[in-house]
Amino acid sequence: WLAAEGHAVVSLGYRASWMARWPAQLEDARSAIRWLRTQAGRYGLDPDRIVVAGGSSGGNLAGVVGTAPAPAGETVSSRVAGVIDFYGASDMLTMPVNVPGPNRGDAELARSNGAKLLGGIVRDRPELARQVSTLHLVSPDDPPFLILHGDRDPEVPLEQSERLHARLRATGVPSELVVLKG
């Protein structure tokens, strides 16, 4: 349906947390974007209008792609023109599965997706956790965001998207948050 509206869609693959630790996922996404930009003429694409989108962990990765500083020495840009974040975690440090609590001791925390991604309990790797947290990477030169999140999401609290939206707007980055009822 997006193609019918004049949009090209490319699905990129990246190594999941069980295959590789952070920042492999960001490196994979950036590599794909650089390749797409170099091949844009071949496929009739506008290399200046690349937007990333993803849901859940893909939403988190899309957000980080849009906010992480560009790598030094990058000869082909991996920056994007926009981000569509479908219910991605924006702050690994405050995701409930990464925070100690009732029935969440160190053994449980070590089994969380965040721990798998970072190679250990999130609270023990705060700097690395911030590198994979869109909320902590926001800067005024970031592209516009569209954030979609259900108000009953059982995995990623709506607050993750609300806090990201507020930070983006406070920093001067255009952002729209759409909360889906139910």
C-alpha cells in the first residue's frame, strides 16, 4: 500500500541480540542505509528522503539510527530524514524488565532482552545502555519523529514513548505521538 502512495519500502536485516551484542545492530542498519544511498539511482530512489521505521526492538533501533551521532570518517552518510517508531523502548535503564523488583532478581535481570543485547545486566552497564536508548541520544539536529504506541502495550510501557516525545519536542525536534486506544 505504501508503494501505491509513491513510497518505496526496503526491509533491512540486522543481527538480533542472540546473534551479536550492541552496537552490531546499529552497524548493520547504518551499513544498509549507506548501501541504499549508493544504490538509490539504480532503484529510482531519492537518497535524501530515507526514513527508517520499526516496531518494538526495531522501533528502538530506528530511533537510535535517527539520533546517534554520525560515525567519524563516514564517507557515505547513514543519517536519515525521518523516524517512524512503533512502540520501541526509548530508555533501557527504565524498562521494567531491566529494573530490579519483586520476582526480578539478578538471575531474572540477566535473562532480559536488554541484558542479552548488552552482554550483562543493564544496571551494570549504564553507559552502554544509554548508547542504545533513544531518549539519551536526542539532539537538535535529529530528524522528525512519528511515534505510535498502544495505551495497553503489555511489553513496552506507553511512558517510554511519552518521555521520548517530550524530550524530542523540548530539544526542538519535530515529533508527533499517536496513542492508539486499546
